[in-house]
Amino acid sequence: MLEEHFTPVDEPLAGLARRLLAARTGGWTEDGARALVDGLGLRRAGPGDGASPDGPRLRPVGPSERRYAEGRAHLELAVPAGRGGPDAAGHVLAFGRARTELTDELGEASVIGSYGSLGPYYGPTPAWGAPFLRWRGPHDTLELRAGRRGPELVLRPTAPLEDWYLGLGHGEENAIGGFLGTRRAPSTAGMSLPGRWSARSWETVTGALAAFLTTLPAEFAALGIAKVMRLYGRTGGGAPRLFDIDADSRLMLASFADHDADAAAAGWGTVAEHPGTRETWADDHEPRWRLDAGGPGEPDGRALAGTLVATARAAGVATPGDLLLGSEAEDIGPYRVTFHGLGLATV
């Protein structure tokens, strides 16, 4: 079944968000969806009226989504919330503007995160990143998400999306990507979260880190969050701190590994080569090895992942299960975050 497209909505984003939250969806049946569209003042797109695939659209339930739909006829109404581009920085700026307007109007989101490379019901996501914020309700949820052309405001039934996401947590490598953070609040009561998966090869670890680091500064900047994440490694003498990953609007990394041999060959540089890293690590000699990987759209995730893995293995980390994410990384402001896409255990 094809999405139905409608003429654009011309009103402030905060007002549209309030109207969407107050809208009656009628259980997302065919009649309920029609009433929703009519109540919002949308008109079905016709030839020559200026509507495009990037305008408001209603997504019907397709064959692969019926298992989650429970009799519903539609899965979401998506409305453009700004225009991004032409590059990752432009998309981050547009998303950030929409996020600020919505949080000023609606308060802190119930849920934040990134879809990674796999969007709802197995759809594709933008290459620059796939951040989202959700204001969760018992029946319907309002979401700000990254779209192809810019941020989108999406109203959808709560249960189908969460059931789909929950089903991804079956433990196979790369079954679920991205990250998800929930805020302790009445709106998240009873929300079920998917399980994790564990990387079983260094190739999997490298790929997962590459995907994560490539979009990390764009996604954190878009969501308005920042965190220094630590990676530890079991080396036979405990689990020392190996790396810091400083993620906000710019991605910087540092190595604390007790292994200086060939660090430069593995890809590390010094403070002289990456002076911006002083903002995070003020001592020029501790840590000695650093990288300034750049802002949105700039990190070479594959190269960075290769550097981390090569250094960890040289430092004596024998297996992927011995590379650990510090649990302090999972507390970001009011959110408890699970980094599903990394496939790493926490310590």
C-alpha cells in the first residue's frame, strides 16, 4: 500500500505539535485516520497543487507491519518540521531548531535516541544520522525524527512501534542498532525495552564502532546532549581504562592504554596535532595520544574504529567480550541510555 500525500501545513511548529497531541485518531482505523486528516485541515494532494513526497503523508499498514498493527489501518502521520541540508551540519541545525521549539512548548521528551541504520519497520534512515525525541502517550506518541529532507513531526500509535523495536532484541549480532534513552516519568511507566546483543568477533566490533562514531557528533548535537564515554579492557590485570570518547557537537578521542608502541601508526596523534582536544584533556601529556575527529559529517568512523580495536588488542584485550563500555556513559542528563548498536557489555 502506498503512502497518501497531503498539502502542507503552514503554522508554527509548537502549535502544530499541540494540535497533533490533542487530535483524535479513532484508533487509527480507516475512518479514524480520515477524521484525523480532516481535523488538522489537511487536503489530499492532487495534480498541480504543489504537494510533493516531502509533504505531509499518512502511512498505511503494509503486509510486513500487520503483525504489529493489531487491526489498525495506518501507522503514522508525518509532517515536515523544517528543511535541512545541504550537509550534515545543516541537518543538525534544522533538527536542533525544531527540538528547541518543541521542548520549550512540551517540556523534556519522554524518550530520546537514534535508530541507527534501521528505521521503523525496517526502513532506511538518513546517512548523516537518525536522531529522534518522543513525547510518549498511552495510546499515541508524538515524535521528532530525522527525515530525508529535514526534521519531521510524526504522530503514531504507541504500541506498534514499541512492539517492533522490542522484537529486535533477540540477541543476534547487529539485530538492533542506535541507542535509546528513557526518562523516569509517568509517561514511560510500563514501557518495555529490548534486550542487547553481544559482538562475537573483532570484525563485528569494528563495524559497530564505525557506524556509531560516524554519526555520533551529528546525533548528539541534534539531540542537545554531550557525554564523555569510557571504554575499558580486561587485560589479565583487571580492566583498566583504555579510551575516552568525548561526544557532543565535535568528536574527540583519547587513549590511556599502557602501550605506546606504534600508537602513531595505529592512527593516534599528539596534542600538537590536535590542539582542540585540550578543551577535554587539559594536560598535554596525560593522555598522550589523541584524535580530533571533527564535527557532524566529518568523522571517518571506519578509520577511528580500526584505531581503537588495534590499540585495544595491542594492549592485551584478547576477545571482543573483554572490551567494555563504562556504565557511566549510560547516564545522560535525566535519561538512562542503552547503546544497543555497540554490542559491548558494560562495567
